[in-house]
Amino acid sequence: MVARAWKYDSSPHWVVPGFYLGQDKYGHWLHQPAGALVARPGTAHLAASNALCLIPHSGQWIATLYADALEDFDVYIDLSSNIGWRRMKRGAWEVNSIDMDLDVIRSRSQGVFLDDEDEFAEHEIGMNYPASLVRSIGREAGLLLGTVINNDAPFNAEHRATWQSKAERLAAQLAEASKNLDN
């Protein structure tokens, strides 16, 4: 499973690998393991900790929820458009989206805030975002800010605990399978 983000001008952005965990009323849940290669043109890094990615059934966003209490970011929501799934060769799946350069973040050190408003405004002009898209992304950002500030599902610890547990079971199964291959 791969989550691939693009910019509005069709240039490539982040590529994040993960494992599909399942879905609930909020959307599809992916496990991004610590050590996974997260890349975009010009830079890459290994994920420092486990995370959950939530691809909503509806809405203009993709969320990353971090599992490590030592990470500053707890919730990172990318406002996105044109979210869609595509089957890849050999049966794998890819979810593609357009990153709209506006983020809702819950930080352990800074609280909940809207990030990159300046970049969003700059790209609105530079990439010629349609006015209707700018308005809908703005509305979505406001709704998400409220949901995160209120600590409502799916962004609260109680809701994500189920999915973190599934991710931990999957990680244990993968480790066991890897160990069996070595024997």
C-alpha cells in the first residue's frame, strides 16, 4: 500500500508506504511502521515512529496520527483534494491526493493550530487554485480544527487505540514471518 501526494500543479510530493489495516465509519486506516522510507523529490527520511494514516470516506483531508508520545506532533492533517484509489500491479493499492498546502496540527508543545496558511495563500495565486476549491478547503480546515480542539473521534486517543492495537498485531505477525524466513 502506498499513499502518494501531488501538488496542484501535478508535481510529485510525498510518498508514504504502509499496510492496510481496515476501515470504519471514518475511513480507511493504514499502518506506517517506524523505519519506513518516506520520500519526496529532493529529500527522504526513515519514519522515526509508528503512525496511523487515515484516508476518509469523504472529506478533503488525509490524517497522520503518531503513536509515539515522544513525538511532538500527535495529529497532522493534510488538507487535500482529489483523493482516489488505484490498483497497482501485483494487487497492491495506491491512494493519490493533491496536497493543498494547508495543515491542521495537534502538537504536544504548541497545541492545535492551522499551519502553512502563508503557503496556501501563495500557492492559491501561483498554482491558480479555483476560488471554489479555496473556499471548500477553508471550510474543511475550520471543521477539522474544531474536531481536533474538541478531541473528538477519529482524532482522539480512545478511537485510535483500536487501530494502534491492530497495527501492533500486524507488526508482530510480520516480524514472526521474517524470522521464519531467516530459519
